[in-house]
Amino acid sequence: MGGLDDLYQDLILDHYRRKRGEGSLDNPTVAVDQNNPLCGDEIHLELNIVDGTVTEIAHTGEGCSISQASMSMMSEALVGKSLEDALEVVEHFRMVMHGSEQGDEDRLGDAIALEGVAKYPVRVKCALLGWMAAKDAIQTYQREGEEVA
């Protein structure tokens, strides 16, 4: 399995070095901030939501390679999804990180490469940071029922 592990490590490093979705949106529908006080990771997440679909994601922040790569992967995994589907993908990723489910590459995309993080409980929060921010942003939008940025 060394070859697959190496491929996954290369994929994580690629997302860390060339973050997808990095930046800001001109007029986001919703924006949230999250941090992991245990390690200092911080993110600012912005979403555009049109007709119940996540149309754009942008993020800024600082943190370890796992949190930043995971954020990049999450940005790709959720764009184009309905709010319900996006929340379902976020929950699936959370369950994978807690070792409760095996990762589904069709749902997670490149984030399947993070499945091995579940073996390192101290790193799970790093991997989940962006995903939990996305859940928070979607739920905030749903509670407000309109633009809340």
C-alpha cells in the first residue's frame, strides 16, 4: 500500500501548496470564521449560495498543512452541491475522520486522501476545521433564510 500512501501524500502536499478556493469573494452570501485553539489553525470561509446550491467557495487563513490542504479539498468537493448534499458530504467526511465510515471517493473527491488522518486523533480537528466551517456557514444561511454576510 506504500504506493497509494505516497500518492495520497503528494495529493495533500499539492493542495497545501496550491490551495483551491483561496482568496475572497466580492459579495459572499455567508461568511464564517473558525479556529482550532489547540494548534492555532484559523480560517475565514465565504460561500456564495444561489437557488439552494453552493456556487462558489473562498477561504483565507493560516494553519498546518493538513488543515490547509483539507480546506482546499473541501472547496472542490462542495462547489456545485445543493445545501442538503453539501451537508451530507460534510457529515460523511466527519464520520470518516472519526473512523466510523470508510471514505467514498465519489463523494469526497481528493479529500479521500485524508482518510489516513483518522489514525492520528490529534490531527482530526485540523482536517475537520474547514468542513465544520462549511457546515456552520450553510446552517447560518438556512437559519437566516437570506444573505447574512
